[in-house]
Amino acid sequence: MTVLTKLFQMPRPRATGRRIIRTAALTAGAVVVFGGCHLLDVTNPDVVPTSVLTTAASLPTIRAGAIGDFDLAYVGSGASGSSGTVEGQVLASGMMSDELINTETFPDRVQADARQTDPASGTFLTVFQNLSRARGSTEGAAAKFRALSDTTLNSGLSEMLSLAGFAYTMFGENYCSGVPISNLDPSGKVIYGVPLTTVQILDTALNRFTQALNAASALTSASANAQFTNLANIGIARVNLDLGNLATAATAAATVPDGFVYQLAFDKNTTRENNGVFAGMRLYKRYGVADVEGGVGIPWRTSPDPRTPFFQSPAGNKGLDGVTPQFDQLRYAERDAQVPLASAVEMRMIQAENALITNADTTGFMTFLNGPRTAMPAYIQAGTPSLPTVDQPIANMTALAPPANGAAAITMLFSERAHWLWLTAHRLNDLRRLVRPLGTRGGYGLAASSIWPTGAYFKNGLTYGGDYNYPVPQAEQNNPNFTQCLDRLP
């Protein structure tokens, strides 16, 4: 059976009591919080009967279920799987890039950390299935909002379309070219998808974000209109960056005000609602904070930064393998720690890149890079007891000498992106962009050996492989339209 057939035959996750917290700056320094209470507590712990999901009253249930599926795909959980570890795109991106290292013995994860992914991996089949489910759930929820709701009053349509857009974006950023997108018809029959190129996947993401923007524009509530317009524009900016449309990306980014962040909230209620990054590292010690991985990665530990807090406790703590030193992240310090999906800080980084590359504007480049440093976004420090809970500015960087788009400036730009966007499923795609051929979807054409962990892997006698992304799982070969990835290029 295909991945899609299998995931829809699996028991459907209950609509949980996850909270969804979204903050938006109304003015500089003014932040409001929406949706701080439980969305839903369903009586039946396993299944919400489809017969009750046919009226407008069912929309909160549908929305909660779709967000729960998206949370699991993006961040993972502390539920079933390998001793409680279910990874999402954040851990997958961090492991194949230079953010995280493997600190246990499970072969699938060791191979992924060493850039030798196996299409037959059961672990990463689950990761792929969860992202597929999230894509299907959010698109299905969007269809329900269209059918059952007054979309000038209810923001659910725009929100679901944006989340669907982010699911497609992560397929484009973290997977090979050739991901098939299958669907179910009304009778439950699988409509097998054909392999889509990365550009086709990203174009689909852009379509969803554009629809989300249109839906947000129709909202009569000024606050909801602004909230979901910002979320959609962040998606539009991110996808255009991935497509190499830098100026267009910067135009969308400029519309998002400083301070805006859309966060996904997690809960201590059940293990499925736990923050999966916290569970995989702090509880089960399968992942650790890397440091100059493969001789070229960022020195996360040897050059500490308040945006990327970590610790080792007790001193000398080891990972699950009993050998590798265990350094844990502190950005998500509890089971219920929130995780940003989309933020204004990312938009300032896109504007900085546009100033640098498109306009050769050194002054603008530094202004955009230093902007977020003036007042540390509060969510960066959420749940980090080693740091104050108030804004903690970081000293501005010193401007670089011309040329504005020289190697040092590019290194500075991607270092800033790495630190601001740490553990949010961005780093793998950034490394891919750096080594993609110059002129190809915004590629910089740098040597892979200078960017990606290479050479001798630090354990099991392995050598780093040459993977730049995750493959479509072997199980998808049951789809008659699919054979293998179209390519594994960056």
C-alpha cells in the first residue's frame, strides 16, 4: 500500500486540547495573545465520528484536529515510536544539517545524521507520513470552512490554507525532487499522485498562501485580517525566496510588522501533545546540540549565543548511546514549550538578503540584520531559565567592507539566519541554498565541503555521505506512478 493509503488506514488521532497561541505587534512593543485557552476537549478519546462533522458547529473540532496533525508533523511529540520519540521536520532538518548530532544508537537516525538516508527507513517513513497527514488534514479543513462557514467572519479558512502552504513548503525544502501528492476521493478511494518537481511543490505552496491571503483580506475583523494577512505574507515571502524570486520575497516580507509571530503551542496533557524537540533531546537523549559538525558546521557550543541556549546537566551527561556527550537545547525548555512557525524576524532576514544581493545596499543590509538585535523577541527566550524574561538586546554587528555581496557578507547573513531560526526547520534548506548552483533558485554555488559536514563521521566508523535532503520513502513505490526521487540535488 502507498504511504497515503497506510496513513489513512491508521487510527485517526483524536482532536486534542492543544492551544494555539498567535501574537502580533499592533504597534512597536505592543503584543496581544489570541487563543490562550484549550480549543477542544473531545469526549471520545479516539475518534470523532464523521457524522458530526457536517455543520458549522463542527468547525472547531476540524480545526483542532488539523492543527494537531500539523504540530505533530512540524515538531514531533513524546508519544509512541522509539521510546517516546516521534520526530517532526524540526528534528529531521536539524539532524541532517549542522544543528544537531545523534546521541543514541538507532541506525536510521545515525545514518541520517551522517547524510546517508535510507528510503527503507521506518523512522523516516513515519516522519513523511505525518507531514502527508498534516497536508491532507489542513487542506480538508480548508474545504470544510469553505463549505460550512461565513468566511468573512471566520478566520479558519485563511489559517488552514496557510498551514497547508507550510506543509507543502517543507516537502519542497526538506525532501528530494519528485514527491507525489496523493488524495482521497469522497468515497475514500486513493487518487494516486504523480511525482512533482521541487518547483511544482513550491508553486503549489505559493498557491495555498495566495488563497490564504485572499481569504484573510475578506475578514471583517481588523485584528483577524491583520493576523492572517501577516501569516500568509510570511509564507509568500518564504516560498518566493525558495524559488529564487528574492525581490518579490522582500516585497511580501516588508508588509509584516516587527514583533509578529505565529506560534504553535504544546501541552503536558498527553504525550502526543508534548513538544517533540524537548522530548527527543531532554527526555530521551537521542539528539544533542552539535558543534562545528564535520569540521565546517556552526560552533553552537564553543561560541555561545543567547539566541541558541544549551546546557549539559549533570556535568558529563551522556546521550542514550552512553558515549556521546549530551548537550541539550534550552530554547524549548518544557514539554509544553511553544514553537514559532512564522515570524517577522525571518522577514527581516529576507529583506537583508535582498538588500545585499539585489541592491548591493550595504547600509540597508546591516540595518535589516541589526533590527531584531535591538530588542530580543520575547519568544526567543520563552522557557529559557538561564536568560532574563525581559528583552535582552544583542550588540549590533559591525558593518563589513565592500563588496556588499562578498563571501564574508554571505557568511554573516546565513549565520544570522541560523541563530534566529535555530530549531525551526530552516537550516537544512539554507545549507541546500548555499551549495545550489549560482543562479538556480537563489543558489550561491559554494563548495559543499565548505558548508556541509563531510569527512569522517564521529562514531560507528562511518563517513559522511552526500545527501542534501530526505528521500521519498520506499513504501511509496506501491503508488503505480512513483518509482524513486527524480533527483537528490540540493
